[in-house]
Amino acid sequence: VSKSGTNDYRGSAFGTFRNDDMVARDFFQKTPGVVKPPFERKEYGGSVGGPIFRDRLFFFGAIERFDEPKSETPIRSQAIFNELRAVPCADPVAAIPTPYDDILLTGKVDQRLTDRQNLSYRFSMQQNSSDNDQINNPALTDLTGGSSNINDVYDFVANHTFHVGTNKLNQFAFHFQ
């Protein structure tokens, strides 16, 4: 379900930020000599809606962004780290970067044809990417053991609603993804 535009222009905005100074140490990070891994998360976005033609045609749009560029999965066992160091061609590291990036965009147009008929069109797009997202925590591998996950999702919906009398509704929807 997505919002619709109205006869008034309205909008909203939001944002949050967290970094490693705002994150408590977990059980494993309280071990002497273990440093807390870097962390940074930003979430922000907004929406706007309003009339194109008063009482007949409306628009709504929203954008959301999630960015976690400094996430890491630490290798929490020195014994595992030493074992990895002994493997030929291995490139052991103290932590494996696991950044995540996500953007979601939605646009919608609503059209009032008559008092009993409405049309609406909605387009959504989501793009996200995550490197090394299949790493266990704690990590039991080196940088050659990860994978990249990249998704581009596009979605379109067209909807016609017709009120037949006072107690019946006819609706046709087309969805493509």
C-alpha cells in the first residue's frame, strides 16, 4: 500500500545516523585485546505529494536510502586466524568488510475519472548491494570466501476501480515485476 496525493501539497523527511561511538561492545568484544570494529549506518529519505489538477489528478513520490559502508565481520579467534595464515594463497585479515547499500524509490499517480471510477499507476524501484554477505559471524574464512549480492528490482502496478452501485466494486489490476 502506498500513499496517494491530495489537493494539498505535503511532504516529509527523515534521517538517522549511528556510528561505532553509539554501539555498545558485544560479548566477544569485551575480550581483552579485541577492538570494537568500525560501524556507520545512515538512513534518510523523504516524500512529497499533491495535486496535478485539483480534484482530478494527484501525485506522490518517496525515496529511502540505507547506507552501511563500514560494517565488518570480525575474525574473533586467533587460532582460526593462524590456521588461515598457514593456507597457501590465503590472505587472512582481522575482519571482513560487509558493506550494505540500499535505495528505494516509489512514484504514484492517481486519477479520478468520475465519482465512481479511479485509475492509479505506481512504479517502484529498489537497488541494493552487499559484499561478503554470506560470511558467518564469527568469520571462518578470508577475503576469498565471500560473495557479492546485487539486486535491482523494478515494479509497476496499474489499477482501475469502478464502484457499481452502492454495494459492488469492480477492480482490475495489472502488475509487472
